[in-house]
Amino acid sequence: NAGVTQTPKFRVLKTGQSMTLLCAQDMNHEYMYWYRQDPGMGLRLIHYSVGEGTTAKGEVPDGYNVSRLKKQNFLLGLESAAPSQTSVYFCASSEGYGYTFGSGTRLTVV
Amino acid sequence: GQQLNQSPQSMFIQEGEDVSMNCTSSSIFNTWLWYKQDPGEGPVLLIALYKAGELTSNGRLTAQFGITRKDSFLNISASIPSDVGIYFCAGPNAGNMLTFGGGTRLMVKP
């Protein structure tokens, strides 16, 4: 039972570089989400998707883009990384309120 | 948007002690959820509450849906070292979108 798989687990970027975070789920869930977690800030929703081919902005979408070309995958892109994007990123999927989270990607932008 | 305030922000307790934490909102929720995040992992759903006044247990954990529907409580009895982590409350705002509280960090001294 893989659940939600995130890659990579760790990454260091230089300011201005781009990268894509990958999220895959094997539970056939319609809903998928990207959150960032910062100390003392809890979990903040970046973008989400309610089904294949759909995306929507969350609470803190600026500086990020997403794509959901296949139901099982939800990609988070950073076009030009900034130090403020240093964070731990979590992907989740759901049917109902029982979210299943991945193990996170720790991103450092220097 | 809706905000969930958790208190305390952190707790450092002795093994065997009971723990209480709460979550409050300025808005009414129809569902309350409690998640736990182990160090280095994503949050995992512990308990879901669907009715005002509801009291639900999961092993040593007991959660209550406040009668005003603006708060929820989580108690842990006889804490053990593996209870260490961050506990998040969450409630749905629109559709399947969950709003998370800022978390209560629990540390247990053996």
C-alpha cells in the first residue's frame, strides 16, 4: 500500500532555479492538494485539484504552478525559486475529509 | 477565511501524564478532525467528529466536538514516548477543503 508518494524527499536550490515536485497516489482519489509547512504556521494550502485536468488556487499560491494531467499525479512547480519558498511541502489526496498525506519534501532555497 | 486556533502551541510533559489540548474557531464547523504528525512524516488522521457534543475515542485518545460547534478538544491519557509529534485540528471550509490549525507540539520525557 504505497498511498501518497512524494519525490524528491530533499532538495537544495539556488535562488532563481526552477524545479518540479512530484506527487503520486494509488487510491484513485479525485481530490489532491499541495501544502507547505513552516514553523509555527501549520499547514497552508498552495493549490489543489478536484479531478483530472483541474487545478485551483489555495491560500498561498503565488510563486507556484501545478498540473494534474493524470488522475494519479499532481505536480508542483517553482519557476524561479526564492528563499521564502524554503519549507517542507506536503502532498495529500482525499475522498471526503480523511486526507492521506505523503512524507513530505524538504526544500531549501539558498 | 476561517481560522483555527490551537492551544497550547507546545507541551513538554512527563511520560504517564494525561494531556489536554483544544482548538477554537470564530466560525461554526459541522465536522472536526484531529491529525497527528510524527517527526519527519506527513499528518495522519486520528479522529473525526461529526455531531455537536460527540465524544469519540481511539485507544488512549478521546476527542470531543464542542456543543457550540466552535471548538473541539483532544485528550491523551497516560502518555508514552511515541505520542511525541504535532497534533493538528482541522475543519472543512468549502467542499472538501480542510483548514488546519497551527498545531500543538507534544514532547514526552521518559
